[in-house]
Amino acid sequence: MDLKKQFHKILIFKGILFFLIVIWGGYNQIVASNINDDFSLLDIGGLGFLIFSICYLWSCYSLYNLKKNGREFFLALVFLFVIFGFLAELINPMQISYDFFYIFVFYIVSPLFFILQGIILTLIYLTDLKFNFLK
């Protein structure tokens, strides 16, 4: 199978994993708000993550279509994801429900997601696939 088809399959699988992570984050936010009774639609972290998620999905779509700007934007968003994820956890730790969903996402989905991000970055910058992004 050629590299481009494999790349597209990896992107689709990573997109599914991203949706699972987003759903898990929303689930935890709802569970924490039910415990603390402080749910707000103006939650800055939630709004920031919503904007980030839209940008991230757009960059993945651009990668899928082999657009040059998608490749550069994806790299920036991967770094932002890591940096803001750690900063957010240091500043305001998430109130997490330690249930089966947590175990599944934290120990299976998240590591797979990060590995796939690394594979995608490798493919788009270090293989012949990079020549498809010259448009």
C-alpha cells in the first residue's frame, strides 16, 4: 500500500482518537461541575479548548488534502497542545472522575494519540510524502 493511503488512514484514526479525548474532557467537565456547582458557559479554558479543537481539526483536514499550510499549522498546534496541556494542569488541575472511561482514555487513547502525532510529523517532514505539500 502506498504511503499516501497509509497517511490518510492514520489521520482518520487520529481524528477518532481526538474526538474520544474531547468527549472525555467534556464528560469530566460536566461531572466536576455537578460536584462543585460552578459550571459556566463562559469558562475560558473550555472556550479556549473549543477554539483549539476547531483549529486542530481544520489542520488535520488540510493535512488530509495535502495542503502546505496544514502541515505548518499542524506542527504549531502539536506544540501548543503539549505546552498548554501541561500549563493548564499546573495552573488549574482537572477534577477527574477515575472511572473506566478515564482508564480507557488515559492509558490507551492518549498514548496512541501522541504516538500517532509523532508518526504524522515524521511522515510529513522526513519522508517523501513531504513533497506532496508543496502546493
